[in-house]
Amino acid sequence: MKTAKTVQRVLVILLVIGVAWGWYVLAADYGYGALAGVYVLKQNGETCVLHLRADRTFTEELTRAGLSQTTTGTWYRYGEAHVSFSSSFLTVTGEELNADGEAHGQFDKTLGLFPSLTLAPIPGGPTLKKKLLR
């Protein structure tokens, strides 16, 4: 009887370790593939839909005051979770550009699993949420 309980406890511990390891693998992944997807910002009558692709290209559609603009460009990560966009990026209300005139920001993950992108200024800049479903 003691052996069965010991085996059961060991299995539970191994399961907990496995779940924690799986969560860590997902939470720590800030690679291009993990961050690729569709991000959306809706604020003050303005809508920005940003498609980030794993090949480091993006398409952005910005609708402001009933007028839509679309652009394409490139994005690159630096550090663990920072990002910069090519100069074609359309600026949203409340966003600040860096000294080179590029849009930039930082990725965060809620619970380590659900990415969002906050554009400069950080903190407090406009935040785009990743769509989980298409």
C-alpha cells in the first residue's frame, strides 16, 4: 500500500514539473514565430490592425476618422522583447518615435501566454492586443 502511494506521489510531482516546464517553454518564447499574428488597437475612434509575420514583415491598416491607410514594412526584435518597425509604419495616436524616426515598442505576455504590444512611450503607450482566434 505504501509503495502505491509513493508511486502516485512521484507521478503527481512529475506531472506538475512537466506542466511547469511546458508553460515555461511557451512563456519564455519571444521568437519571431511566437510573436507573429494579428494585433488590434481600438482607441478614440481609431483602429489599427497589425499583421506581424514570422518572416519579419508586417502589414498595417490604420483607420482614423473614416479614412483607411494600409502599409507594409519590416520589423525586428532586439533584446528579449523589444521591437522596432521600418519607417513605413503608420503612427497611432499617443505613440512616440525613436531618434531615428522609427516606431518601436515592447512585447508583454499576460500569464506568460497572451502577447500584447505596447508602443512607445513605455509604459503608458498605445497597446495592441494579439487576436487569439481568427
